[in-house]
Amino acid sequence: MKPLAQGGLVYSTEHGRMCPHCRQPEAQCICQPAQPAGFADGIIRVMRETKGRKGKGVTVIKGAVMDLASLTALARQLKAVCGSGGTVKDGVIEIQGDHVDAVLTELKKRNLAAKRAGS
């Protein structure tokens, strides 16, 4: 599908962020894949990052090949296990704090291929 000309609807007070291509809410977008291009080997990478967060550490989970609804549900369950907040941004789950070991344990309980990445 071709992108719309400049000036397309990108935000609605009723639905939030809108896809500029299909003009649907981002959660219901049908024109783009739910997972951005990245790791294609099916292994979920779990790492701790502080870059761009003023020294505050977050646990980042990348490479989960799921639709947005499943990814959001997984994020909600991982946040509950870790007892902290977090979000889903661009197909990547971010959980506040250093919870790499707890996340790896939980993902392996769910029979998902996961490994520690980074240093």
C-alpha cells in the first residue's frame, strides 16, 4: 500500500496513534508487519540497557516473533513476575530495572527459546 501524501491523520484523541498508511489505530493496523525486521533466527534476546535513559537500567526483550496483542500480553505477564513497570515499543519489550535472570527463567518456563545478550 502506498503511503499517504503529507498531512495524513497520525493521532486521534479517541484512538491514540494512527497508522498513516491505512488510517487505522496502531493496534489494529493491517498494512505493516507487527514485528520489525531484526533477528530472524527465532531466539529471544534479553539484555540490560542504560543508553539514553540517564543511567537508569531497563531489561530489554528483543526478537519475540508475535503479533502486537500477544507481545503486549507477554509484557504484562513479565512485568507481573518482575513486580515492576514497563512498556512495548516498536516490537521490543522494556521492563524497568535489572530483571534479566527473572525474565530468562520465565521465558524458559514458557518453552520460548531465549538467551542473554550483551555484556
